[in-house]
Amino acid sequence: MASGGRRSRKAQLATPEVATALSGYRIMWVIVLFDLPVTTKKERKAATKFRLALLDLGFEMSQFSVYLKFCAGKEQAESLERRIETEMPAAGKVHIVQITDKQYENIRTYRGRKREPGLRNPNQLALF
């Protein structure tokens, strides 16, 4: 140990908190799946407003009515979920799913019977 009972910089970096800060088990993905009524003009407007709100929150469309977003941790994912709840229309069904980055890596995507390359992490990771 360094003088004064302090741990060295190298020992500090080896602590579990720092080592797991970017762990694939802590990084989260939030997936929003929804089925909203669009039979009336008012319902279509509410559905469009909800989709635009998801885009404004930083989601990307994976499929029609399936949006996803990368989050740095569970706290950020839960905060995002509360924001989504405020944007939900009065009618329809919305599912919000949180999965870890490790689980996200296991998603297999097919177009027809042809398997597409594995999913890649968003550009936000470049910031770290």
C-alpha cells in the first residue's frame, strides 16, 4: 500500500466497482413493444405522438411497434421507463422490457431464412 494506508492507483483501478462499471451485466437495453389502436383520427394522432416521443427519448426503431435504447445502467433504465409512462396514450397495450447487454448479445436476427450478422452496440459506447 502507499503511504498513509492509502491504496495505490493500480489497486484502486482493480476494485470490483471500477472493473464492473462497464460490465455487460450492468449495461441495460430498454425495449418498448406496443400495440396501439389507430382506427380513428384521434387514436392515430396519439400513436404518432407516442412514437415521436420514443424517438425524442433516444430510442431507435427495430421493427414496427418495437423500439430499443441502450442505457448505462439499471438506474438510467428505470428513469427512462418512468418517462415513457408519462408519454403513453390512454388506449392500447405497451410492454417495457429491460435486458442486460449480455442478454442482448444473444439475440439472433433472421430476414427470411437468412441469418443476419450479430447485433452491434450503438455508437454511444465510443464515448467511453
